Amino acid sequence: MKRILFITSNRLGDAVLSTGVLAHLLERYPGARITVVCGPVPAGLFAGVPGLERMIEMPKRKHSLHWWDMWRGCVLTLWDVVVDLRNAPLSYALPSLRQIHLGKANKKYTHRVVALASLVDRADNPPAPQLWTGPEHEAQASELIVDGPPVLAVGPTANWIGKTWAPERFAELALRLVSDDGILPGGRIAVIAHRSEAEMARPVLQALPKGRTLNLVGETALLSIAACLQRSRFYIGNDSGLMHMAAAVGTPTLGLFGPSREEHYAPWGQNGRAVRGEKSYDEVFPDDYDYRNTPSLMGNLSVDQAERAARDLWSQVS
């Protein structure tokens, strides 16, 4: 029996993008037993991985002690393959028949998915990110999004405020897209965010009519959220892990970009598109840029621009 150790990101979005490599390994080594190492935030993504033997959540500790915890938990196994997408020196000290490390691939290739695919010689035909939902996740999603009019899913949050589009613009765009002449006439609007992001999502919820709005702000399991995204007809959101989840399940996904590079992180796949305002990535940042205190850098993306991009994507996938 093959055993594979898969070390991936602490961040939700990067963890989603890495699942294409994991899917490739599952195909190459059928029946393999998988151990996944990642941060607590994306851990739930991997609950449904076929052959999952162990899930190691690795919260950061001072002096990189979390890597020693990982090493101690894995050193007594002879691994057939160790995949380390974090480039941790201690992973080289694990007994294994084959080792795969990210190295400089993320700088050599444009999109993150292509960079990761290059590690398994698939840069020319990258395996797409994939999420493994089960019947229990689909059942919960059917309770959160009951059958009815089509659903436009909205992701108004991000891991830092500079990447967040204005709440009033999200609300205006959503209402345009579910209007009588929108892409989803008569549709419902699902606002999705984690409980810790409730303050960021609240202005969007307040600006939308309650009768046609689904409040999915909470602590729902990530794979149940993935199943909710599968039940949605279209997704619009900031550059975030949720955006990558929507694209991974095949939902037409429009990512809104400003202070992040769409050539690296655009929603992956034929159903994914990125839109930004007139300013390039380099032009967006102010001279006195302060990561912690600078407000949204998405102001030059108008509702009209986002609506045109949404309608264009819809015309190609519907």
C-alpha cells in the first residue's frame, strides 16, 4: 500500500489551488493512503479526500516549532511520496522514496495552478483544483439552499481589507444581475462568509432585500459551503479562498481584482474570469502603502465594469 504525505498551505485559497496536484497523485497511485498537513483554516477542505488516513492540522508556533511537531508525527513512516508545497527544510529529513518540493516553480510559471502542476510534469496540461464533497455535505447544502429560483452567490470578504470591494457596489451589482433583465432574473442572492468575517459581510446583507437573500454567514463546514456553491448558478467575489472554491466546483466564477495579480490567482478553468478596474496591479498601490491600515484598494473597479464582465462570462457559459 502506497503512502503519500501532502504538505500544503495555511491559506484557504492556496490550499484549494493545490488540490489539483493531490488529485493527480490519487490517479497515479490508486488506493494510496493519504496524510495531509496544513493549517487549521483549510483543513476541512480535505475531509473527503479518497484514502485519507490522517489529517494533521499545523497551527503556527514560535520559532517554527510547528515544523518539529510535523516531523515528529511523520518520521516513523516510510513514505512513498512526500509532497511539500511549503519548502520546509525538515520535510527533507523524512524517510521517503520520492520527494517533491515547490522550490522556485511558483516564480517560473505564471498562474499558481500551472506552477504547482509543473512539479508533477503537468505544466502543459494542469490538473484542475478539485474538492471532494460527500452526501452529508450535499444534504446540508440542500437545507441551506432549498430548491427554488436560481442563486447568485456573493463573496464580499477577503483576508485583508485592501482586496475588498465596497459593500454597496456588491449589493448594487447583485441586484442588477437578478433583476428582470439580469443574467438570473428573479434569482436569489446568497451572501457567504465565515463567522469571523461577519462584520465585513453585514453591510452587504443590510443593503439587500431580505425576501430574496440567503444569509450563509457562519461556521458551516467548508465542504458543505462547496456544495452550496455547486447549487449556485453564478459566483461573484473578491480574490479569496471562497472564490477559488467556487471555481473548483465548476460554478461560473467572476473574481474581482485590485491589489493582487490576476495572472497568478484568477479563478481557474473555463468557467472562471477576473476583472479589474482601469488601474494595473502596480498602479493600485499608494506610495505610502500600509498593509494593516490602508483601506480598500478596489475603488477604481466600477459596478458597470463588473456587470459587463459578469454578463460576458454568462454569455459564454450559459
